[in-house]
Amino acid sequence: MSILVNKDTRLIVQGFTGSQGTLHSEQSIEYGTNIVGGVTPGKGGQIHLQKPVFNSVEEAIKEVEPNASIIFVPAKFCKSSIIEAAQAGIKLIICITEGIPTLDMLDIKKQIDELGVRLIGPNCPGVITPGEAKLGIMPGNIHKPGSIGIISRSGTLTYEAVKQTTDLGFGQSSCVGIGGDPIPGSSFIDMLKLFEEDDQTEAIVMVGEIGGNAEESAAEFIKSNITKPVISYIAGKTAPAGKRMGHAGAIIAGGKGTAEDKIKKLKECGVHIADNLVSIGSKVDEILKS
Amino acid sequence: MNLHEYQGKALFAEYNLPVSKGKIIFKAEDVIEACNEIGGSKWVVKAQVHAGGRGKAGGVELIDDPNEGVKFANKWLGKNLITYQTDKDGQPVNSILIEECTEIVKELYLSAVIDRESQKIVFIGSCEGGVNIEDVAKNAPEKIIYQGVTYGDKSLPEDATNIAKVLKLDEKQTDQFLPIIENLLRLFIEKDLSLLEINPLVINEKGDLHCLDAKINIDSNALYRQPELQDMYDESQEDPQEAEAAKSDLSYVSLDGNIGCMVNGAGLAMGTMDTIKFFGGNPANFLDVGGTATQERVAKAFKIILKDPEVKVVLVNIFGGIVRCDLIAEGIIAAIKEVDINIPVVVRLEGNNAEKGSKILSKANIKIESINNLSHAAKKAVELAK
């Protein structure tokens, strides 16, 4: 088992023929992902990477019956691409693009929630189930099928956690980058629920960073809902408060948002803390072997 | 991106919000004409910088003679204003806003932000304005309201009334308050703001609501569709190295240590800084070189890092995702030759083709410590910085 994606996932790529779409689709196909086609408005009817190109998601659904979409279109077009896929009936959308205006995301989030669609990202590396399917831009070769579920707000930090758990022989059930934007499509909590239900996952690694209070909310959720061990690393202990203009942003979270606050809350809720970036793997080892 | 008060107030005026009659000047000799144009016999002169706390720092004065305004302008124009919100060097004052004087009966607080948790625009209001709102939040949380709102929602009048109650507005002021909230919300959405703060919002001698300050922050991701706001960008208010980095699409924040850092990915960059600190060192900066660490970007990043004279060693930490480490290694070597670096560089390459990359680095005829293990690399950098 795994979460979100597996070898049966039928994927379409929005922004298929662009440079990013092409590069990452090639790598995903090579990894074994079942890409059934792509969407680029105006290029319908063409064949790209030996897969059919469609003008719209709706056309693609009629012809190749996809059940997931990955989005590589530029930020200014993401809102319409995500909404298009959601309205056409795709239930899992992964948006890699970074730089989407926050107000666009507020609107997108409202609409996809109403439609019951799951969005991963934006501004994220995507989702991978090692050995089965890679829907994203992560390097496939550092992953290995195994027992650790990984959730992260940061791309390259996810790779660190993956590499360390691979090197120690654990491997991963699935890895999800939820993205670092203020309004993400899916939260830590959404993914924790899925990993809790997944038989293959024995422990969960949650990689967080300063800002917002997603980690604090997740900590509360873990305390009462997650029975599997959760190991967390929080980046940004040494980040300075920085120059500020006004106070509204600082007080909205009630003084939360620092690494110390997050770590304290996570510990209180029974989460195991890897106190250093380089000790994520060894912390997993320590917990699973104790 | 931040706006100056005078730019924010111009937007307020555009959205029919009550602001004072005022004029912006860039030269001391324009003060008298500005005062005459505004009229009246009392004015407020306000140094324009991207920071709060100006009043206490001497950056705001009440004058009843335009010549005092000239004196104020001569004192501040071209100088730096240091407030509790700036760093130790302060922010340069390049312009001064002159406004008609408002008789203040009561000071209130009003702001709006996007709240991550409720995923809504939230208005924050308090009956205690003009002060440090963080202190009010800590000491008298009952005096603050957080009200989530939705544009076009039928409940908006009710939401505004809720805020008005906490601000202790009377009936007339409450009637004025609803359009203020509507217009602020419209401004927030139409101009892609990420923060809007009026501190203080005042009640004047006529009992009317009036915006005495305007702090506005715009979502940088949305600037492509706000060209007229993009034109208001004031580079002088940014850290020169940070502004330079931003031009090259590099994310850089200067810190006070001596180990320069170049990392791909913001999270990993923070993690690398934490690791340096863990081993007893001090990072000189945060720098995210981005997903595609090309030679050009790496060279640019080195140049920015080395502008800081404190830097004794540079730690490069790249986790090659899709980009291949051998290509990055070649980019690093070429960049080091191009920039002519004469301090030690520690490079940690991991991920795609990392071994090949390390081989290229160790064969290169330049001073690079190539260490694949992040702990070892960080320890080495800390040791070299001593």
C-alpha cells in the first residue's frame, strides 16, 4: 500500500509541452509513472513524448480517463488550470508551480473544497510512491520502497529526509511535499490521516519550518489521532526575526511561528524531535528500534 | 513589497477612505510651498521610511511655522532614521510627507491580513491604537478582535459591526465604519495586498473616523498584475545586497556571522544555517540559489556573499534534485575562477550524480574542500572560520 498515488494512477500533465512539463514528464515516465496524456491548449491532437496532447482536461478525461493531474503551467495561469481540472472531475491535483498570488490560492482553496478535490502544493516537489509512481520533480534514485511516510513543507529538505531514511535501509511508503506557501492545498493533518490508515507506513517523518502554525495544529492532531510514531525536524532555529513593517502579521498567530515554539508544542504532543538536519535518519532508527 | 505611507494614503484616497490633505516633498526648499498649498496654520511632517515607530524616533513632528518644517527636512533628508523596527543602521529618509494637522480625540487600531489558519482575510481591530499592538495583544487580549471576512458576503455589515463594537464606536462612527471596511477590503483584494495597517485610526474633533497612518504590503507574487504598484518600489529601503540578489532572482538575507552559505532550496538553506550553528559556527547569510544552480547563478551568488567583508569561508550545500551534481560542480569551478575567490570554499554535493560531481571538484586545480557528508562539511566550515 501507499498513499495518494501508485502504479495504477493514470496521470495527465497540464503544461505538458512546455520546458518544465517536458523535462519532468520524461523523468516520470522513465521512473515508471503511468502518464496517459497531457494538456496544452492549442496543441490538441499532437503527440508529445509518445503520449496524446489534448486542448482541455475535459477532452483528456473523455479520451484517456485520467484520475490525477500534475500542473507545470506558469503561476499566472495556475488558478484557471487548477479550477479547470477540478471542475472537469479530476480528484487529485498536484501543482508544482511556485509564485501563485495568495489571493488566488484563497479562491482556489474555497472552490476545490466545495468540489471535494484534493490539491497537493502549490510550490512543492510533488508526490512519490517509491518503485511505483513519481508525480513530481524529486530525484527518483534517492528513494526506496519501504516503511517511512514523509511529509514536508520544503523540497530539498524532503530529499535530505529521504536520503537518510534510504541510507539506513528503511525506505519510504510515500513522500509528499505539501509546499511552503501560506495557503497550501493540503495540510500536514490531511497527510497524517492518510499515513495513519496506510498499512505499509510504520513511522511518519514530518519536516516543518518557521512561519505560520501548521506544525502546532499538526501536533495537536497527532496527540489525539495518530498512533504511529512521528519524527519531526523543524528548520529555521537560527533565522532572525527580520525587519518588519507593522505588526499585524506577527500578532495574528498569537506570537507563534518560531522554531522553539513549534518544537516545544510537538514535544508536548508526543512527537519525537530530530534536533539537527543530519540526524533525521538516526532519530527514526532510534525510535523504531527502541 | 512595502509601500511608503504617502503611497498608501494615495491608494486610500483612491478608495474613498478618509485621509488628511497632504503633500510629499523630496527637497527642503519645497516645504513652504507645500504648507501654503495645504493651508491652515498647523502641519504634521513625517519622515517616509519602511518602518514603524517613527514618532518615538523623532521622525514625526507637529509644526505651526513652515520654517520649522524646512528645519525638519534639512535634519532628515538624506539621513537614516533608526526606530525599534529597523536594524541598527536605520532606514534612509528620502522624502517627507506634510499633512494638515488632525485634532485627535481618540486613537484606534485597524489592520487586515490573510490568516493562514482560517484561510480568510482577517481584520484586526482594537480600541487602543497608536501604541505597540503586540503589547495590547499580550496584556489586554480582550481589547482586540480578529474578524474573518469574505468579500461580497452578506454577513459583511454584521462583521463590520462586530469590529465597531470592540472599537467602541458610537452610532455615527459605526455608520462611517461599514463603508471603510468595504473599501479597505476592496482595496486589499483589487491591489493584491498581503498586509494593511492603520495605526492609528483616529476619531477627530468632529467625531469622525480618520486614517492617520497607512502601512501597506503587497504580495510580491502578484506584482505582475499590479504594474502601477510595482512602479512604487523604493530600492533605497532594502538592504543593498538583498536588493541586488532579488534582481537576480536569488533569495538572500544578510546575518551577522562569518560563514557564507549558498544552498538550493529555502528549507535546506535554513537547515544548513542551523547545522552551522549546531557545530558552533555563525552563518553570515541565508541564500537560496534556487532549483537550477547554473554557473551564472552560482557566480552571482558568490559575488553577493563575498560583498560581506566578514565572510571567512563559504559553505556550498547543494542537494541535486533534477539538476545533476556534475554540472553544478563545473558551474562552481567556473564561478570560483570567474569571481576570483581567495577564501576557502567547502562544497557538499548530494543527490543526482553526486560522486561524479565530487570527483570533478577534487580534480580541479583550486582551493575547494569537497565533503559529501553534511555534518563533516559544516564542521569543516566552522573550523576554517575560526
